[in-house]
Amino acid sequence: MNTNVKETRGEILDALNQLLQRNREAERGYNEAAENVKDAELKSLFGAQSRQRAEFAQELDREVRTLGGDPE
């Protein structure tokens, strides 16, 4: 593998890991909001958003591993 390909792969892995971290933070934030809000509709919405971010994180984790990286 030439240097340019390794650098590009590294950049892609860095970007994916940043997205993964942001998704996990968003998942925690939505989960916390769902736990602390009284309105049932908002609780449901925040819970759904948290679950969606967890699914996104799983997909990003899988992509990082597919490219030979270690998810952060």
C-alpha cells in the first residue's frame, strides 16, 4: 500500500472516529434529556433520537473495523 493510500485511509478513519464519538455523545445527551423531561411526547421523541444515534454509532463502528481501524 503506498503512502498516499495509507494517509487517505488514516484520514477516513480519523473522520469516522470523530463521527462515532459525536454520535455517542448525542446518544447520551438525548438519553439524559429523555430521563429528565416530564412530557411523555418529548420523552418518547428523545428516546427515539437516542436509539437512532446508537444505531448510527454501530454502523460507524462497523465501518471503522472494516477499514482495519480501532473504534474510539
